[in-house]
Amino acid sequence: MRSSAQWQAWRTVRSFGSGNSGEHASQWSARDSRLARPYSPVPGSVSDRLLADPPTTRQKAPVLRSLLPRRLRSPERFTGVASGPEIRVTVGVTSHNEAERIGRCLDSLLAQTVGPEHIEVLVVDDGSRDSTVKLARSYAERAEWGGFHVVQHRATGSPSKGRNTVLDSAAGEYVFFVDADDYLGPDALQAMLRAARSQVADIVVGRYVGVNRSAPNVLEPKGNDPAGTYHAGWLNSLHVQKLFRTAFLRGLPYRFNESLVYASDHPFMVCAFLHADSVTFVDDVDCYFITLEEPDAGHRVHVSRAEISAVQQLQFLHDCFGVMALARGQGGGLAKRAGRMRADYWNRLLKLHVPMLILRKHDAAAVVELARQTCRMAELYGARTSRARLVADAHTVLEALESEDPDVIRRTVQGVRAAVAR
């Protein structure tokens, strides 16, 4: 039997995560018809089906796999060499029109000190129109890999489908997600695997190195904390390029949402950090080189930031706060961690993430629309309640957004970002 708190959590997710059900959603739409409806899961998708039939405990891998279309369940869809018996880690590479860069990524896997016989490589391409897939397949015979497979599916505009495919097909004890335009340091996998084994960790956060951009690193917490201890610094590193224990990921009550076109890794990492018994860090080895480069001719990222509306940019928040609501409904230590994370997440969102998005907008109307959508989220998910515990800078940003004055908004977020940087 589910407790009343668990049922309330699921009702919260259903009303907050669906545009056509729940009292909150109805009031929201009626309150301001100028703004678009909130995010609604794609009918029949994994997220939609999990909402329709909520789990009582952590889902096991066979249950999760049963929710998938049959074509995504089996690695036979991949082309390449067969999986070997001693695979320690599966590296899932997601790509889209990365012919100019995927070679650098795969070369960095060849150079790993852990040895290719212990590595399974799964390349999942999102409908590239260039030679990305051909180049990827050429690497299958360059080493005695534990496994090397390539699959291409129809373009979706997001890496989420590819990451779900990797998660369902991985043969390794651990899995590491890589974007095809990034690359690994030579000792990355060896160092992270060693840390995972010695600390019995569900998640290993390796040191990031920014290439033409900042690096989303988080300082390792000091001291020996009990298993399951939450640290606010985790929210500074919500990128998914980390080492995970495969069985742990398959047991999470959330999968990558394939309908999100922006920040789809945020709710996934929120869920992973909440449920992890142990998170450890490798901060003495350059593990992951995360890049930001000007697109070449013919090269396009999944969806250009200029093409993303304010509604699309904030859709991921429905999943983030939905995951936290589910965790709070389960009670105990998990609920306490979710409560702390909710407060910290709002402060980070208003002090860092929203100002970053605002400063990328060159059109005053776009600034105002993003401000309205953020205020809507703040009302829907209780940013101003006492539990949110907003700090002064976050309050200042929220008040500026409520003014709907583009000059005031820009001036305020610039000041807050400068203060945070100091």
C-alpha cells in the first residue's frame, strides 16, 4: 500500500507535469491565457506511462525495459563487433552531425589506460546528415574492444533518446555518457573506475576541463559523511557526463525525457543525486574535456538556442520539481534530501541559470517572455514559500523578473551574476 504522502506526490507530479489535468494546471491556464501551456509528456512515452502507472519502489531493470518499444530493448540493433566477457565500462557516445569532431572523441577512447578490451563503445547517432556514422563505424576494427556498436535513429533534436538506448543496451558494470564533440583525458576511465570500486560509489564525478567555456566542477565535500548525505554543491554539476553504476541507473524512477529539447540532463541528475547512496569525486585527474566551439559549415547542434522559446527553455523544470516531489512523498531521509535540494535548486536557478538565459536574449520581448515564464514557474512550484528559503540575491532577481521591465531585468541579473562571480 502506498502512503497518503506517496499518493499526494504522484498527484502533484500529475497536476504539475501535465497541461490538461489537475487543479493547479487548470488555474494556471486560466490565470494568464497569454502564456503557453506547461509541459505535457508525449502520449505513450516512457515518462507518460510511468506517470500513468507509478512505481511503488525503485523500478528494476526488467520493468523499465518492458516499458520501451521493442526496437530499443536489444543491442542487436547495433552494428559492430560483439560484446566481450570482461567489459568494465560502457561508454555511450551520442552524436548529431559531428563528422569534424567524433574522431577526436573516439581517439580519446583508444588512448585510455584501462585498455580497449575492457571498454564497450555504443555510438548512438541522432539522424546525422554528414559522415558521422561512417566515421564511427571505421573505429570498430581499430582495437580489440570489449564491444563496439553503432546505431542511427531518426533525428529527434535531443540526445535523450540516444542516452536511453545506451542505458538499455549497456553490458558494462559501469556506464559513462559522452557527447561526440567532447573527449576524455587518457587516465579518465581508469581513475574513475578505481574510485568507484574503492568507494563503492553509485556516481563518480570526474574533473571537468573547459575548452572555450567554463568547467562545471564541484568541490569534493570535506570529511567522511554517512551514505546518502546530500551536498548543495552537486547542483553546480548537473551535466550527465559522469561514471555511473549501471544497475543503479536502471533502478532509478526516472529516465531521460525524450520530449525535452533543453537541459534534459538536469532532471536526470537531480534524480540520480537524490537516490545515490554514495557519490565520490576524482579531482586529481583531468577526466572530461567539455567543449564549446563555433559550428562548422554543415554542423548543427541538436537545437540552436536561438530557436528555443521561453516555454521550451523552462520545460525541464517540470521534471526537476516532479522528481523532487516524488522523493518527498516517500518520506524518511530521501524526503529530507529532496526538501533541501528544492531550496538550493531555486537559489541556483534564480542566481545563475535564469540570469545566464536572460543575458543571451537580445530582443526585449524575449527577455520579458522568459521573465513571465520564470515567474509562472516560481508561483507553480512555490519559490516564495518559506520552505524555498530564497537568499537575498535570488529574491532580488525574482522581483526584477516580476517587473517585466527588460532594462531593469538585464541590469539586475548582470549585477547578481557579477556578485556571484566574486
